[in-house]
Amino acid sequence: MKASSATYWRALASGTRKDMLDRLILALLIPLALPYALIQRLRAGLHSAGILRANSLPRPVISVGNITVGGTGKTPVTAYIARLLLEQGLKVAVLSRGYGGTLEGQTAIVSDGREILLAAEQCGDEPFLLASTVPGLMVVMGSDRHAAGMLALDRLSPDIFLLDDGFQHLALRRDVNILLLDCMRPFGNGWTLPAGLLREPHCAAERADLIIHTRCPDAGSSARAVPGKPACRARHGLGTVVPLTGGNPVAIETLRGKKVLAFAGIAEPEHFFAELRSRGVELVAAISFPDHAPYDDARIAGLAAQMRACGAECAVTTEKDGVKLRQLPPKLAENILLAPLALAIDDPSPLLASLRNLLQK
């Protein structure tokens, strides 16, 4: 799906497009969403009844995931929880699918906590980003998370597991099930794929032990999308930029007055561009690539041509994109900045209580 069509579909599926043509297209997609939703409910019910077996690991498992397609900030939340556990002196291993890497489908160690053993191109951008930004964190990739966990136990001996993007991975039991929901549109337009953003019907949110509402406004309270569940409010923001080639971070405000090209290959790049503009950064161009898009020679050449065409003094992108830009020509690389996404949780006590209860067991 090209970036433009993907952007249109996300707007349609999130409920922000409501013109007559949009409603017609949605009406054509709904008949496809109904059997999809039924299959997902049946699958979850079979797991709940024990008819479909779930494997267990002999260490605690904390799952972090969402119920919608992309864009809720799973990686920063996973990193945040990993740091909390590492500060307790625990050996923490993340189990990740390794989506988008050349080794996707294989089971392999990305990082042993001391050394990163695979490149981003091999393991995918998210596992590599976690391994490179959280010191001491072990990361193992594999579509079969139980097999990945057993490999970690055999080779790394972790104390606890973090199941990245694990809400739908019902084949592995978890001790704490954390669900991330977008604060403003927790369930998109309410429909499952392909008519909406939901990976499964919104009633599946009842499986969660804890809700973290992401992208919350600075003030005010969000409505509880899942009543009765403990919940936290989280915000993602940009505070600094750092050169791709290395160096000290500087305040993002240093970009004010410069002609900046922004680009991103993430689930919802528009949020990234809007955050830059809100910080006073003048964007002469904003380029969206598909989520997890590889930066091949053609894409890099096009990016360099765009910078020349719009007279950009520099380009800024996300940390997630940055892990795939290590082989850029030096002349281009020195003009690219990375903007790390900072996570802030207003009141982390529900999360801390869940972790404390688990560790006390």
C-alpha cells in the first residue's frame, strides 16, 4: 500500500473522514470486517476455553500491546517498563516478532545485554531500537515467542520477559497484560479490519489487566475506554534532536529559523510532523513512507533529491527510522537529525503497582 493510500485508509478507519464517498467506501468494507471480527472472537474464545493451547514460560511474562493497527507508541512504553525492571536489578529479555527484518520468521538473539548481535536490517527496526537505546536489555526475536523465550532461557537466563506487541499473541501465557489505547480515538471508527483499525473486536480489551492511554493532552482527563480497569495517562513528545552521525543532543528549538525537511516511515507520520510544527520548526517538506519501510538506494536517492529541490538545510526523522540509515553517504548523513520520542506518564502508580504485585509473587 503506497503512503498516500495508507494515509487515506487510516483516516477512514479512524473515523476522521466522513464525506459521502468515504461512507460509501466504508460500506463496501464492512461486509469484509464482519467475518474477520467473528474469526477473531472465535479464536480468543477457543483460547479462553483451553481448546487452543497456550504455552508457558518458567519466568514472569509482561505483555505490552494494542488492539489497533500501529501508532500507539508500543516501543517507548516497552522501553520505559524495561528500564523500570532493570533498575530493580532484574535481567530483562524482550521477545519481539522481528517484523520487517530479513530474518523474520527465524528465532535469534538480537542483543545479549552487552552486545548487539544483529543489524537492524536483519532483526527489524523496533527490536534493534530497543536493544540500542536501553543499556543492559536483552532482545530475542522470533514469530514463535515461546521458542524465542526458551532460547533466551537457555542462552541468557533472564529473570523476566517483556512480550512486545503481544496482545494478540494468545499462544503464550502472560502474567500481566498491558493494553495501549490512543487517548483520543481508542478504537478508531469501531470496526475491525479492513473497515477499521481494530485487530479484533473492542470487547477484547476486557482481557487487559492495565490500560495505558497514550497521546493524552497535557491537561484534562481521558474517558475510561474500558471501565473498571486500572489505567495510566501517557504522553509522547519530542524534546531534543541528535545528529545521525553521533554527538550530543540539542533542544529541538535550535531548528527554528531553518529550512527543515521531515520524513518518517512509521504508522502515523502525521503526528510526528505536527509535533515538529508545534515546536516552531518550519517544514519545507514532509515525506511519509510506509511503516517499517526499508531505506534502499532508490529511496535514499529520492530523499537527497527532495532536500536539494526544496532547499532544505537539514532533514529530521524518528529514531525508529534512524536505525536503518547507518549506511548513508557521509555528505547526506551529516545533514540528518534524529528526534527521539520521549515518554511521560502522568501518574505511573497503577503501572508500578502491577509490577510490584508481580515481583512479590
